[in-house]
Amino acid sequence: MRKRDRLEIMHTMLKIIQDHNNSIKPTPLLRYSNVSSQSFTEYYKELMDKQLIREDADKKGRKFITLTDRGFSFLEKYGAILGFIEEFEL
């Protein structure tokens, strides 16, 4: 089994958020992402820095992660790239 690259892991994290009605707590996201907590922190920070995700809090102060418009755009364009790769059997 090959190792996932950086973009694949970022895509996986964004897809998980999208698949959970665009709202997920950090711990389940870590669990579903299947990366170490240290790696998760690095990817999480990068996604925040690139403004692909944002943190929201509910009335009780619990943190939720949601996609930004840039995050949705990333998923759309990443999907197009995967389609291109499959179409040309690369």
C-alpha cells in the first residue's frame, strides 16, 4: 500500500468535513482522517492558513470545523484533476 501524499490527505480532510454536512468537531475529523495527531495538527494549521476551513463555535462554545468557499472550490477542482488523471489513465 502506498503512502498518501500531502494533497491527498488535505483532500480527505476537506471531504470528511463536506460529508458531515459541512460541520464536524476536531476529534472526529482527526479519527476519520487516519493520520497521527502530530500530522493532523500540521495539516489542520495549513488548511486554516490557506483559508480552506474555518472554526465556528456553537452557543456552548464547542468548536466545529466548516469549509470556506475556497475549501469547496478546492474539492471541486481536485475532483476535476482526478477525473483528468483517470480519463487519460495516468
